[in-house]
Amino acid sequence: MTANTLRLHRVLRAPPERIYRAFLDAGAIAKWLPPNGFTCKVHELDARVGGQHRMTFTNFSSGHGHSFGGTYRELVPGERIRYSERFDDPGLPGEMTTTITLRAVSCGTDVQVVQEGVPEVIPVEQRYLGWQESVLLLGQLVEADIPD
């Protein structure tokens, strides 16, 4: 693992299939994926291997945005999602690969996020914090109607 790799692990109280769907539904993504202080507009989401996704995160305070997009590389329903991403901004070079692994556990789903190739200008701890906040919102979204 290089300094440009992020790893995050969480357990959510929802079945893997529900979490998987939330990663591939444009409306759900717009609600949970943007980090704190940002909004999200999904421009394209073709959830199939080889399909493309494009979106923009906009800072709510400044109005400045980052557009990015990529390709779905692997989709195993309820188990694994792997996709590539590139920022449109030439100041954020390179291609990132994100792998989401879902595993059913006794109280819900073990969620593993590995993001490789994070541009050097973005401190990994900032990406980590962003993913941490996003997965918290994801948990609230997918657990909303699950009885205790």
C-alpha cells in the first residue's frame, strides 16, 4: 500500500444488497457521497461493467466545484464494486481506483473501501475524512427503515 492509498472499514446495520444499490443509484449517491459542506450532481451513471459515471461535487459555501468521472470495472451484486475515476482538473492528475467490498455479518454488512492512486495534492487524511463522513450518511440512508 502506498501513501496514496486510503483504507476504510465500517459495519452498517443493513443487508449487503441495500448498500450495493445505494452505491449505484444516482439519487442515493447525491444524498450520501459528497463530503460535509458539498453538494453532488450526478450527470451520468451507467451501472454496468464498462459503464461510465460522471458527477460534480460543489462546495456549498464557495460555489466552486470539482467534476470527475470514470468507468465501472467490476460489479458483483451485493459483494463488490470496483471503478476508476479521474478529476477533470489538470491540477488533480492521475487515475484512482476504488474497490468496495461488502460482506454479510451477524448485525448487517462489513463494508471495506480501498481507494488507490489518490492525487498527491489531496492529503489522504482529507480523503479519509470525506469517506468517513460519506459512509456515515450512507449508513443513515440504508438503515432508515430497518427495525432494531
